[in-house]
Amino acid sequence: MDFFTWLFSDRTGVVCLVIGGMLVCLLISFVLERRTRKEYYNHEKSDDDWDLFDDDEDEDEDADK
């Protein structure tokens, strides 16, 4: 019970809570990124693929000028 009182009421406890949450999120994102790279390691872009930040239209317009 004293641990939770320290964790949520003391400034040091709150800092540890925030840093611990950041580390957990970092670990989760690292594991998920590794799994994604392992699953799609050899994925080449095809004509049917789309990209949210795709600038192909901008390059085509610049080539026409």
C-alpha cells in the first residue's frame, strides 16, 4: 500500500511512473516494428501499392514542364 501512495503522491513516484510508461511504449513499438519487418522483409512496391506520402504525381508534373 505504501508503494502506491509513493507512486501517485510523491513527485519522484510520478516521474518514475511517466518514465516507466514511456519505456513500456518504446518496448512495444520496438517489438511491433521488428515483427512487421520480419513479415514484410521482401516487399517490393508494385503499381497497385499506394502510399500516404506518395509524390509521384508531383514528379510527373515537374517532368512535363
